[in-house]
Amino acid sequence: MTGRHMVVIGGGLAGITSAIGLREAGFEVTLLEARPRLGGAATSFPRGALVIDNGQHVFLRCCTAYQDLLARLGVAGLVRLQQRFDVSVLAPAACDGATAEPGPAVRSARLCRTGLPGPLHLMRALAGYPLLAPAERLRVARAALGLRRVDPAGNGVDDVRFGDWLAARGQTDRVRRLLWDLFIVSALNIAGDEASLALAATVIKTALLGGRDAADIGTATVPLGELHDQAARAALARLGVRVLLSARAEAVLRAPGGAFAVHLPEHPPELAPADGLVLAVPPDQAGALAGPLLSEAQHWSGLGGSPIVNVHVVYDRPVTDLPFAAVVNSPVQWVFDKTVQAGVRGGQYLAVSLSAADDYIDMPVARLRELFLPALEQVFPSAEAATITDFFVTRERRATFRQAPGTAALRPGSATGVPGLVLAGAWTDTGWPDTMEGAVRSGHTAVQELTRDIAGRPVALAAAAT
């Protein structure tokens, strides 16, 4: 296989994984990334003296492919995994119906697993969850056990709204907001009621009802750019992968001999024709590039997009000692302490992560400030006396595909009908939601498909095209 040239378009986790795998398979590899850094939507950028993650990405212990990639990049020691799943849930006021007694201004709950085997490992946490009444907790347990019998690949399962399935099993709107949405909105980046039952069942069965340690939460101890950009570039350089940044591919052409030519109008260096091509870009971009070669590519845009907004607040003093927390009865969903990772000294930096952020994606920064500073003060009373030293917002308009009912039929496999052309990306049919884990798994699949395809074809396709 030596001498055959592969081009990977897209430098996110799927593209990085694809480039590593193809190079290790013996191919010459060029990786093209339109942005000035690798990592896709899971990277960092400088803001003065600080380094800011453009999104608050976490992983779970069950995300084995992603952890393997970190090890391959030599940065497995720069992430931290919980010893046991443990999440603080904050509510700025007593939850109606949860108790007959008036509560404090901020109520808190803790979801922490035990050492029992799954799914018993979370039963104690559910039984003591104070934001729900005892009868509600019992109905939640019954619904959770019912999810164990749902086959995500079953006929018609992907056509069902998760909210409808829950409502049919006694899960009221209040219960869905105070518990189920904690996991589904952040995992699937869509309103919990609107999520695909197939994808929701995959999340809950894999992370919460599977192995007892599957949902233990992992976070980076450094900016994501150190993991997915700097470390990835160093690893690719060691392997001999050619990486071109700020190199936007605008067209892909097929030569008579079967090789691919990639048009890079804003990047002077000529690219050698490619015997194989990996499109590791979002579905709309993949559809535009593959459209002239593949008629079904026009359907990929039907997956749509779902936004994520991050509200970043730097205080002049610490306002909480929690590393992260979920929040209910509030516009805040999840909040992360990013002080150490970003390099803040003498204060505290909190990042509010807003999934399914359709209502916020176009909201002006001033309005977001008016909304979220008081909301943070409600859950962290110490913030009221603190001074804001910085406030800014980051937005990913199409952070994931829209993981609603009916999308399973639109997610293509890695192989296409064009020899030598494969797809990668968390939006492809990975069996996982649109996550970092799904992206890495898609890269592995792309390598397998392309290697198998190339092995069955004549040598020197690129030479035949010249």
C-alpha cells in the first residue's frame, strides 16, 4: 500500500482519528482543516492572557474510543475521571410539589452512584432525590426499567418522541424537567421531549443502566486545544501526516483514472491526486462536496443542526467550590468552573453551557448578560457580592445534527457508492449520538472501509489520472 495518497478533509476528532489510522496502515496522508487549528468544535482559542474552550465538553468512562485516542496522542494524563458518578443538582427555589414545607432559597440534590452492579448502582440516588416526591421517584424507576426493554434499532423506535414515551409511562412535565432533561438535553442537544426515543434509549441504557461505572464523568484538566490541537498536531507530525490548516476544500473532482482532486482556492500548495478520500466534515459540508459524485448526498442536509451557546463569566473572587453542577428551574443548565484550565488568577471563571439553545443563539450579548447574571446569583448567592471582570459568549450554530425522531434513516454509513470515498463524523451511522465518542468511532470505521476498498483495487490510480 506504500505510495498511495489519502486525503482527509476535516480536522475534528473524526478527521484526526482517520488520519492516524490511515497513516498507520501505510498510506501517505494529507489532512485538510478549514480552521486555523485542529479539534473542530472541541478546541480552544486565546482571549488576552486566558485560553478559552469554545464548548464545555465532557466524556464518560464508557467512551472508550475517545479515551484510546487521548492515549494515542499522549495526553491521557491530562484528563480526570470521577472515581464514581457524582453530580450536584441545584434548584434556585423549592420545586413545586416536592415538599409541603418551604425550602431555602437554593435547594440542592446529589446524584451519586454506589458500588452495586447496574442498574442498582443509582437506585439509592434516585430514592433520595429530594426534588421529586416519593411517588414520582417510584414512577421514574419503573420508566427507567422499561427503557431497558427498548431496542434502539427496533422497528419504529426512532420515529417516537422521547417525551411522548415518557408521558405514556406517567412521567409528568415537572418530572421530565427536573430529572430526565438533566441527561437528555446535554447528551443529545435537543429539548428532551423532542428527542428521538432511539437515541435517548441509547444514552440511558449505555451510560446509566449499563455497567456501574459507565457514567463516571471525565473532564479535561487543561484547555481542550492542548488535547485536540497541539497534541494532535504533534502526533500527526511524528507519523509523517501532512497537515494543512486554514485550508478550505471547496470542491472534489473525480479524474478519469479514478483518483480524486481537491480544489483549495485559498491555499497555494498543490495537492497530489488522492487514491482515497475521507470527508470528515459536518453533513451540510459533506453533502456539498460529495454532491457532484453521489446523488444521495443531498439528503444529508435533512439532519439539520442544533445550536449550543456558552455564557462565560469571570468574577473577581470565588463564588462556588463545585467543579461543575446541573441546574433546574433556571435558564442555567450546566455550569463549569474553568478557572484553572483557562489560567485565571485571583478570581473565578464559570462557563454556563446551554444545549438545545435555539432561544439563545441569536440573542444579543447584553440580553444574555441581563438573563444569566441574576440566574447565577440565584444558585450561587456569593456571586451577588462579586464584581464581574469579564463577560462574553461563544456560539456554535450547528454544534450537532438535530437528534429528533426520524433521523436514523438519514444517517449514512461510512461507505458510499463511490469507490475510494468514505464518510466520517459523529453525524454518520455510528450507533452513538453526536458526541466526541461517536466522532472517534466514525474515524475508525472510515479507516476500515477505505483500507478494505483500496486493497481490492489496482495500484497507482493516482498515476493513471496524471
